[in-house]
Amino acid sequence: MIAAPRVSVIIIFLNEARFLGEAIESVRAQSFSDWELILVDDGSSDGSSEIARAASDGERIRYLEHPGHANRGMSASRNAGIAASRGEFIAFLDADDIWMPEKLAEQVAL
């Protein structure tokens, strides 16, 4: 297991296959490198699950889903991500959004 990161980034998603890969790549492209990414599947049926599983390495980028691949809603999904996080800080990124490369560096500095 790797050391606890400074920032835990949580992306929850439900049927976001069109955008999820870009969101993940925007986290990978951060100039601030002390992060983990937690991908929480809220019961997707459109290929999002496969994108997230392919991105997961089991340590720095982790895939989670609710028991039975159930749809439990945004709050339950965020809470699952928070429960799995190990970082000092938590940052949420919507699955259909991207971050500029300096986003985490600027916010952690504040």
C-alpha cells in the first residue's frame, strides 16, 4: 500500500461513459502529484464501469461500486467515496467535468 495522499479526489458517476475518461485524465494531468482518485460507480449500465475499472490500479486509482451494482444516489455514492478516502483533504470532481492542470496545486496552497 502506498502512503496516504494529501488529497483524495472523488468522482461519482452514473452512465457518464461519454465524459468519464476525460475527467480521469484531468486528474492524472495535475501538476500537484500527491493525490489518490476514487471512482464510485452508482450503478452504471453504459460502459462507464469498464472505463473506471480500466483506469483503476487498485492503489492510487480505485474503483468502487455499491453492493449488487445498485443505484444508491449521489449522496450515498459520495459518502462511499469519503469512507474509502485516505487523504488529508477531499476534492469532488463531477464525471462530466475536467480540471485545469494547476487546480489542485492552487487549492492545496491556499
